[in-house]
Amino acid sequence: MTSARSALLLSGSIGLGHDVASRACADVLRQHGWSTETLDAMRMLGRGSGAAGETVFRTMLAAPGLFDAVHFGALRTGNRLALATSSLARRRLAPPLRDHLERHPVQLLISAFATGAAAASAVAAEHPAMVHVVLCTDATPHRIWVQPNVDMYLVTSEVAELAVLRFQPDALVRVVPQPVRSAFYQPRSQAQARSRFDIPVGDRCVLLMSGGWGLGPVAAAAEALAAAGLHVLAVAGRNERLAQKLLALAAVQPRVRAFGFTDQVPDLMAAADLVITPAGAATCAEARVVGRTLLLLDVVQGHGRDNLQHELELGDAMVTSSAAADVARCAVAALDRSKPAQPGPASSPLAWAAALTTAVTSIGL
């Protein structure tokens, strides 16, 4: 990659995985002299529309089976509903993206959010010197990820590559390692991390987190885990109601440490023996880099079920139902099977950095 170049990354504030992927890209690009900027596609919709879109998504997740039906029946198959959703995203997001690119032209645009990819495809042809790359970390990209005017797709498994080729057989697709932020490749030792949170070195400790939205019965699970004799580092994300419940629990249960939205996740993972989380690609990859076994919460419908199956296939992972008693029972079993904490990262950042660098270089940048 050459210096003095600029890149725009399109993320989306539904969950944290899209932001994590964007930041991992930005880390590598900046190391090679690129300037980077990240836009949130949900915020580009405007305050009212963005909030409405998030509400619709939350409502679908809350209704048993509803998002499964939409994901597997429409988005995965690419039916009329999926195409209509894609068209709506282009109409709503393309104008603000077009305005931004006219004011701030870039050589590279990376879409790490499905509706961002739809919007970028609508304006990419107007910028022939700009390369458009789509980065999808889901185990099976759905129809909205696959758009015209995409120079390259970056996916993290061969199954994901075939999902892209289903809709665009002549697409250029590269399989790359799961992107992980640089901080997770430099974890503290478990003893050092535990000293920060007052966790005894010889005791069993779990990190319990459920994405930015704090999905599922996290507070009840934290209580059950503590009752089973485990120290619990419980993270609420941006869920303020959950944060208050966890703080109240921590006030009466000394084995629970409560956190809201925090940048201490690398240290929290290093302190834990086991990471309990939904099968979000970003968090699971981070835990694997730190070298921690996963217990996966089956709480996210649709693409969450695809991702869960993929994470189980990768190994060093178990799955549990979301009932508090099930979480506690499976956590104890997972701890009995887990490997001792490693003294350093389980993998190197060089693989992801090299893959992104090679991919961008191969398309002329």
C-alpha cells in the first residue's frame, strides 16, 4: 500500500460487530500510511429514521421466531422482501453518502454493514477511481450484502464465500482471518488482569457479556453463576436498565463485578477462564485471540444462529440455552473442560494485517 491515501469505512450501530470490523480495518490501514474515517450508516439515516430502524430490529429479535423467519425466509433466499429492503437502503442512504464523497473523496471505501454496501453500490460508479470493498464477518452473508459495483468481497470462511457466489457468481471474493482489534493481541497475564478486578488468582472466573444491547437474561445468569461459586465479570454494554440490575446484584453478591459499556474488555477476557457471550463474530474472535474457551448463548435469531453453528465448528466452544440455571450448569461443565489460561495471545495480528494488505494491493491500491 502506498502512503497519503484516504479510506472511508461504512459501519452501522446495530450491535458492536460492525464497528469492531471497521476499527480493525482502520488499524491496519493507518499502519500503512492511510488516513481513515468511519461513518455510521444508521446515523446517516437521520435521528428519527435511524432510531426507528433500530426499534424495528429490536422488536423482531424480541418476538420468538420473527427474525428467524425474515432472515432465513427472505434475506438468505434473496426474495422480494430482501430486494425491497436493499432498494430502500439505497434510496435513503445514497444521497448523504454521495454528498460526503463529493466533499471528501477517497481512494478506498470499505462497507462493513449490509445497508452501507447497498448505498455504496449506488454511488460507486460515480467515482471510477474509488475501490469499493465489502467486508462481511457473518458466517453466511445474506442477499443485501451482495451488490453491484463491488470490486472485492472479504469474508471469513469458505461457506461465506459460497454464499456471496450464490447471488454473484463472478464476484471476486477473498477469505481472510477474522478481524480483531490490536488491543486483544497484547493481553495482560491472567494474574495481572485479575489484580485489576480483585479476583483471586486460584478461583474460577467467567466473563459474561451479551453484545452492545445486553440481550437475554444476563442479570439472572450472573446471579446463578455466582451462586454456583464462580466469580462473574458481568458487562451490560449500552443497556442502561441491565447496568442498573447488575450494579444492584453486585451490591449484595461479592462474586459479581458489574460493568456498563467499557473499553476494558481485553483485560476482562484476560482475567476470565471462560467467556460467555452470544455468537457475535467479533467477540468470539477476540476471545480466541486472548486464548479463552467460549460458552455461547443461543439468544440471537437469524444470522446469530448461523454464527453460532460456525463458532461451534471452530472448536473450544460449547452452547447453552439462555435460562439462568442452564447457563450456570453449562459454565461449570465448560470450565471443567477448558484449557489453562495462556500467558500470551493465542494468535498473531500479522495474519489479518497481511490478508487485508494483500487484498487491497491486489486491486491496484
